[in-house]
Amino acid sequence: MIVVEMETVKLSAIVMRWYPDMIPFLKQDELNSVIVLRDGLSILEPEDAMDIIHYSIYEHQNSAYLQ
């Protein structure tokens, strides 16, 4: 039996941990995005964190165009 420990965090927690210099460039609604991490924040790699940040920005831009 495999146990997967999921953790829910805000994007701001990911940004503050690996790329705090990006905070001024992100909108508040992007920073407040809820992210579910399959294996938790403690094992997230910087490259994965950047992918999550990019994807979140992309998703917010898409939803802005759809409104």
C-alpha cells in the first residue's frame, strides 16, 4: 500500500520559499491561488516550483480573457 501525503498551500508560500524576488511581479489573486502538492512542500524542487508559478500565471491570464 502506497501512502501519498498531499498538502494544500497558497502559491505565495511557494514563491516566498524559492523565488521571493518575484513577489512584486505577481498579482494578489495569483499569490492567493490554492495549490495541492502531491508529496508536500518539503520535497518540492526549485524547478518544479517555477513550473507551478508559470502555470498559475498562465491560468490567471486565461481566465481573464474568458471573462
